[in-house]
Amino acid sequence: MNRRAFLRSLGSSLLAAPLAAEAQQSSKIAKIGILANSPSPLLEALKEELRGFGWVEGRTAAFEVRYARGDLDRLPGFADELVKLDVDVIIAPAPPAVRAAKQATATIPIVMTAVADPVRDGFVASLARPAGNVTGVASVAAATLLPKILELGKEAIPRMTRVGLLFNAANPLNYAATFSDELREAARALKVELHDLGIRSADDVRAAMGAAVAARVDAVLVVGDPLTFMHRGLIQELAAQRGLPTLQTTREYLAGRGLLSYGSSLELLVRAVAPYVDKILRGARPADLPVVQPSKYELVINLKTAKALGLTIPQSLLLRADQVIE
């Protein structure tokens, strides 16, 4: 789904929601807290989108940004800092940040993004009626997405019988664990054996790739997570050195080298947060703003990587791709 179509559909959802009376934008500078894992171009995309709503850094908005930089244990302390600063809203990408923010405050609005199942995680009561101080943009449920990526991987690499599952073992909300039953059931149906490749820091990535080679896996499924996103370049570089094709949840994880991705663009999800922030800063309550999900997901195939690995991607799959990198 393109950016304009998704944001247009999001805007329709917000307009249809029963909102509290909107306050007029005042001369007060809005304080926007951001609780994230690492610096990323995605933050600039968010700021650009917010400028379109009139929230300009240094003029109408000030950003308080806190980065965990791979250490999820720092998130609760940073969330407390943002609460003490009395920010007007906290933007929290990914489940660990949302959980830390929610534990730190029950009153400051929290806008989430890139959370697969916010109901299952206990962040909202339901997508239609969040009920508390959390709302925002969810990604597709990993219970559906990860099995689908396995299926696409099997189609791209018919000989695939072993897959390494690269995930953040330090994150208790990691999708490999949260949706383990669904993922392993899909693997059994595809006659694929999964090999856990848990990592806790960048230092573990090289060992994990060595373990993947030792297990003779045919591909590595990179499970979306702040840690794997932060080190996506290193993961793809080491996988390429070892001749391992990688499968991932969004195009951003490809880092120019991954074989294929299936999911909604992270940039699109981050930009879609802006209307929520705007509504909240103008007086809307998070409980009145339904959580939305993208309705279409992109299949991206890196044909350049396929050729480098000696893989021939079936034409039937290439024809279904939203983008083919050559």
C-alpha cells in the first residue's frame, strides 16, 4: 500500500472516531517524547510528517528523544525521565518501548507503532476501543506474518528444509517466542526444521551465523525486533559472506543484501503515527482513537542477491512481487 493511500485510510478512521472536543493549537510548544532503540532515518521521516500538521521542531514542538541502543533494560529508566519532563505525548516504536512507557505512566498519552498484536501484549483492550492511554498503529499480527514469510521462503527456495530463526533472546516480547506455536506449526506443514539462533547483542551475530552454517540451514529468517533492526546491516553482511539467504518482515531489514521481505514498510508505519500525535496534541483522548493496521503488505525480492547465491526465483513468485531489486 502506498503512503498516501494508507495515510488517507488512517485519516478516515480517526475522523470517524468519537473524539473529545479539540483544543485550538496554542502558542505553547508541544513536548513530544520518543522512546526508541537507536537513531534511525525513520525519526526524520516522522518529523517530516509532523511538520505537515504544523508541529515544527524549534517552533511549535520540542522533541525529547531517548535511545536504549540495544540495551532494553534502559527503557524503563528513560520512560521515567520522559514522565518527569511532563511530555505531552510519548511515541514508542516496538513492544519493549510501549511496555516501558505504559508501566511509567497511566495518564500521558502513548502512541505506538510496529506492534504486531497490542491486544495480546496487553497494551490496549481492543483495536476499536483502546480504553487506556495507549493507541496508534499496529503492524500485521506476527502469528500470520512469520508463517507467511516461511511459506514465501519455501516457494523461493524449494529445496529449503532447514531454517535458522534469528531473534532477540533478551526481549521477552520477541515474536519468535510470543508466536512460537503458530510458527512451528507452519514449519511442520512446510516440512521445514527450525533452528533457534538467539542473540542478545551485536557480539552474538557472528556466532549465530556460524551456528547457522554448522546446522546447514538453507536460509535465515530474521525476526523483526529493535535489536535485529539496529544491526540489520551487520546481519546481512555476515549472511552474505556465508552464502546464507535471509528472509525478513519489512523492506528496511533487507539492507540491500537480504533475499526477500514481506510486510508493511516501517517508514510507512512510522509516518502513520503523525495523525495520532496531531489529534492528541489538539485535545483528543487516546481511548477514543482506534488502533489501525495496514491492509496490504509488500513482497520485495532481491534478484541481485538471488543471483549472487546461485538461486533461481520461480517466475510465478516474481510476478507477485511488489518490487524486484535487480
